[in-house]
Amino acid sequence: MEQKPILEFIWNLISRNTKEISKVDYFPQKPVYPQFSQNEAFPRATPYSQGISPKSIIDLLDQLSESSHTHMHQLMIIKNGKIITECGFAPYTRNLWHASYSLCKSITGIAIGMLIDEGKLHVDDRLVDIFKRQKNFMTIFRQRDITVKHLLTMTSGVSFNEAGAVTGNDWVKGFLESSVKFTPGSQFEYNSMNSYMLSAIVSEITGETMMEYLRKRLWAPLGITNVFWETCPKGITKGGWGLFICPEDAGKIGQLFLQKGKWDNTQIISKEWIEEATSPKTQVPSEMGFGGYGYQIWMGKRSGSYVFNGMLGQNVLIYPDIQMIIVTNAGNSVLFQKCEMLDIIHNIFAKDEITKNHSMMYYKYTYHKLQKKIEKLEEREQKPKIYKDGWSCWKKWNNKKKNTEALIRKLYGRSYKLNDTSVSLFPLMLQVVHNNFEEGISMIHFMKTEDKFCIQLKDGEFTHTIYAGILCWKETELNLKGEIYRVAAMVQATKDEDDRTVLKLNIAFLEEASNRIIKFFWNDSDMEQLEIQWMESPGAELILEGLESVAGSITEHPILSGIHGKNLASIFTKIIKQTIEPVTTGMPVEETE
């Protein structure tokens, strides 16, 4: 019975029944990114003034930008309470808020620490005692031994996991009535619903949402204004995900930890809680992390360090021994800490080179190179890379631009009606995370407005207009069922392996980790037979990994795994891949249709 809603969700997903897929009541939450001026807590300083060689940071940016497994969005480095580097990686800008995913779990841990400092809670308090109004015989029988500490350390063993976010409205009830897989405290099992229940505890004790509780205690004292945190259908702050925060503000919270909970001579949270939260309480699987897990905080690879970690590359890395904080936002294909991006960062800052003494002339020269490097990374126009044969490289780029311009001229005024209307513009990963499932695109129209190329996509009652640059990024806003998202889009023409004409449209969701990539193919010179390949980055493998974890042990059930002599898991994998990256077709229609 616990798995029935999950099976229904997966079935609706693979059958592309988008109207029935979610069992959670949807309501628009995400606001437009506020245009308030940011309260800068940190002065800016040159790297070398804080004992860091600019060359080390140049090496870091080179390796991060050239890595095929790393897709950086934003980077900020804070040393001795001063920002020494900040960079956006085009089309992403350095000062826009970004979805933090599980990074925000560490902030949920702060709220629990504050309650404990106030004497309103203890880590050994039991859930059945905190949620007295909602407990029943099954809760008392199954979960009588689960404490706040088990939630903090991801050792509760409760089987109600991330799937609960798409299978019903009452997540507290679902958690409290769920079975327990192992003795609480005996082993680590990552479960975002543990963090959600911590947020629910804040609401149960204070009568406020956790977001409201933190407003006077954390956001206001640290000058954090541009912040938003989603709630569940019952109005409880999600706790384990759903927070949008700017890199500098995430860095402020890291600095608060470096300062043992003190900010502007005020003790925001006790030193004792900071030390407890950042010390390992349980071991983690080697494929997930390095030195253990504290209270909603991962231990880092560097000795004595710790990490606020969110999937796909959202991190606040805190190095107490050198008083450094590194904030990253990215779109990597990883769920936890083990990734090339963090390996690169660790390897750079493990070298003696970062503090090696050089002349002031050398520092100024390399700092100038660093500034030029950042300018290049933030440039939204895709320019040719000039190597030895610079003219040949430039000519190739110029031809690509001309071919793209020629193709889109043929497309002006053309409309196509899609045969399969189950695919949405919003990447599947983001639909699941935000419970924002669109109806599906039924019509595509190519047009030119004020000398700009744009594509209109009709999705249910909404029509999305996307302005796309030719080999450069153009920014616009999309209304996705009442939620406004900033995106940047770029188009370019190419050929596939069968020599078919392809128009590739890349749409970067600037506040998120995912891109939507759409490839339009034409099988004839008249451009009548349209084929569309829908992709997203991070790609199918990562989403499949997440869906398999949602499915749990369903595909491994002995009754199911032997259907027709085949392993159900392999069938499941194949079907899901086709669901994540579908291919649809379209037929030309008159504009009036």
C-alpha cells in the first residue's frame, strides 16, 4: 500500500499522462526574482592581499570551465571575511539567486539548533511526543524510538522518502504512518523527508513556518533579503529542498559557521551547536561522501572541513584551517559530493602554490589575467576559440552563424502542430522537484519580432515566447503555470550523422541547475516533416537514477523481476529513458490554426 502511489506516479509518467501525474495539489509559489539591492556583507579584496595567488584561481577557473563533467553556473571565494573572487559562467550571472536543492538542509539544521538554544527542544526528543495530535497506534508501534537526532543524522530508517513529495498532500501523516526499515540510529540512509520533518517540528513547536521563524533570527541579522523557500501543500516549509538563495547570502551563512555562530558581535546560534553540527555523527557510503555526516552537514574532503551540499553541484565549502569559504552553483550530473568539480577544487587548494610568495609585480600581472579570464567566462556571445590556425577557426564559426541565419529565415512564419502533446518545456527534473507539471506542448511557431528570432510554444492555456540568440544567449522570462522563471536561449544550425538539417535550441533556466535542449530535424527540403528530440541536462542517466531510488525495491520484487523471463529493472530503465528523452513529430499548419 505504501508503494501504490509511487507505482501510479511512475505509470502516469511513462504513459505520458501529464494531467493525472501529480497527486499533490499545485499552487504557484515562486516569485519573480526581487530587484532589491543586495546587502553586501563582505568587502571585496584582491586574492593576493589575502595570501592567495591569483594564478591558483586562474588554474581553478580553467579546469572548471574546461571539464566535460563540470557545468559551472556561479563561483564565489571568500577568504578572511572578504570576497576575493566571484564569477558567473555564461549565460549564468554572478548575482542571481539559484535553487539550492539539498544545500538548504544545513539551514534547516540551524533552525533546529536555535530551538535547542532556546530550550524548546532537545535532540533526544521523540517524534511521537512532539506530534502528539497526529500519532496513532501504528505510529507508536513503529516509530516510538525515533528522535530528533535520528532526523538530523539521516538515521531514522523511515521508508517514507522523496517519493512522498509527489504522491500526496499530507507529508507529515505519510511520514508518521510509514514503516521503519532498520533500528533508528543504526545506519545512514539519506532521506529528504527527514529534513522536511525537522521543518515540521519547527512549525509544531512555534506555530510559525520555518521560513518565518528564521526571518528575525537569521535572515534579518545577516542582511539576507533576496530569499525564497517553497512550502508543501499544508503550508510547511519544505526544509530539504525548495530554497532559492544568492551566492553571497549562502556565503554569509558559511561565514557564520566560521565565526562559531557570531555575527556583528551578536551570538546568532550557540558555539556549542556549531561544533556539534559540524562533527561526524555517522559514517556515509563511500560513493556519497568522505568523512561522515553531522547534523544535516557533510564532512569535507579537506581535513577539518565541512560542506553544505546540494545535488547537481550546489555547495558551500567551509575550510576553517585557512578561513576560506567556496560557494558553487552548477548543473553537474551528480547527486552527492563525489564529483570532478569538487576534486578540482580540492586539488587546487591543497597545493602550496596558493600561498607561495611572489613579487608584487607578478601578483598584479596575474590578477589582471584573472580579471580578463572572468570577463571571458561571463561573455554571453559564443565566439570562436583562436588557436594556431586562427583564420580557419574564425571562418568555421562565421559559416556556422551564416548557416543558422539562413535556416531561421526559412522558418519565419511556420507553425507545426505536434502529434504527441505530452512533452513540456519545463525539464522533467524541475517538474518533479517543484510539482509543476504542465499539460504539454501542442503547437510550435517560429517567428521574428523586432529583428529578434523567437519561438512560441503553446502549452495548455499558456503560450511561451522564447527569444533566442544566434550563437549568443538572449534572456527572457517564462510564465510556467503562474511561476516566473528567467531563462537564456541560444540557437545554432548543424547537421546530424544522416546529413539532416538540425536546429538546436538550448534553454538555460538561470535560477536552476537544468537546461532544456530541443533539436528540430527536417527530413525534407520543404521542411514539412518535422521531428523533435527533447533532451535535458543534467541528462537521462541522472534522472533515471533518481526515479529508480523513488521506485525503491519495486523492480527487484521476486514476483515482478521474472516476468516473461526478463528482468523488470532493465525494461523499466529502457521505458524511462524513452520517457525522459522522447522524440515527437509535427505537421505544418496555417498560422490561423
